[in-house]
Amino acid sequence: HHLYGTSRLGMWRYGLPVPTATTAPAEGATLYDEYNTGSRTYEMSNHLGNVLATISDKKLQHINAGNAVDYYLADVVNQRDYYPFGMLQPGRSYGAGYRYGFNGKEQDKETTSTTTYDYGFRIYNPALGKFLSVDPLIKKYPELTPYQFASNTPIQAVDLDGAESMFGWSIGLTPEHTAATADSWNKSQAKIFNGSASGIKKSLKKGWNSLMHPIQAIKNMGSLIEEAALDLSTVKVAPSPNIDAKAQDI
């Protein structure tokens, strides 16, 4: 069973006998969640929805020198690190496998020998960084290859369903929240741009002046050369004594 809030939180493995040493409640007694500790798995995801780790609802005791519990530790079931396009990093994962991974998508190992992900419209191969079939919205985005993933921006965006990219910060948000966040983002960017407009103008003017200075220097150099040429034209050069008479006559 899946556990959901505004998005998927994890999974509940109903009927899993964990822990096996727990004393069963007496007949007729109320069955509380504590008797099923460890059956729930919660996802630890980043802004792209990548499931980086999963923890169970079981807490691990830390015993101090006085043989007393001073704090508890999380029960980490597994951990994964991904390359930007979703392939698992060698030596950077441990624990039992989990059903979901990169972008929070379900793993599909039926298509190839390597791990692939089912995005709904298409199957994605993280080792290649490409989908295995043509983008259904290819006519809408002629500037992109039909096999591209997340518009080739895997660090800031995800491919929502194998058809269109989506910024990572908007994952799991309601349409209203997403629109409000986007509007706030646009306003903040406009404020930054307007606030720095004068600075941009100054930078452009400074850059233009820097560009014009060498041009002016070249013009000045040309004037100096012309003046020098005029001065040289008035200079009379005496013939060399080594030049023979014929040459001098010429």
C-alpha cells in the first residue's frame, strides 16, 4: 500500500511481521501501530523527487554508559546517490532495493538489463540519459531532440510524465500553489532586473567606452603616421657615396 499526503510519502507493507520478537496483544485488546513498527517505509527525497534514502517507522535505541536510552536513531532501510541523468553512482548505495528511485519514478527492469524507469508516456534509460521512444510533443519543441530528457536540464528540472519537463521546485505542489510560486518568482526577478537596470546601463556604457578606446587609439596612430609621412616628404636625402654615377643619374 502507498502512503500519501500532498504527494507520495512512502509505502506500508501490510502484514509484514516486523519485529518478530514483539509480544502479541491479548485477545480482545486494541491493536495499536506500535505492534507493526517497521512495516512503514518513508521516502527522503530532494527537489527533483529523487528518492535518496528510505527510513522505517522503527526507531533504534542508543544506550549510554549508564545502560539507559539517551536518544533514538532513524532506521535507514536504504540509500542511493544518482548522477545528474539518473544512473546510480557505483559504491554510493546500500541497503535493500526500493520500488521507486530517480525522480520518484517506478523502476522497470523488464525492458533492458540495466535499470529503466516508467514515466507513463515513455520508458527512460538513465545510463543513456535518453528515452527509448520519440517525444509525443515533438512538434511543440522542434529545437529539442525527440529523445531528450527534461529539456536537457536534469539538475533543475524533471520530466513529468515522459512528455514535458517541469521545474523541480514545483513537484508535489497544487496547481494554485505552483501558479502563486511562479508569479512570486517572476515578480522577484522583475524587481531584481529593474533594480539593477541603472547598473546594467552603466556596465554597457563602460564596456562601450572600453571598446571605443582602442579604436580611438588606432585613429590617433593613423594621424601620427600621416603627420610623419608629411614630415618625411620634405626631407632631402643625399646620395650614398657608394652608389655609382649611373645610378645617380637615374
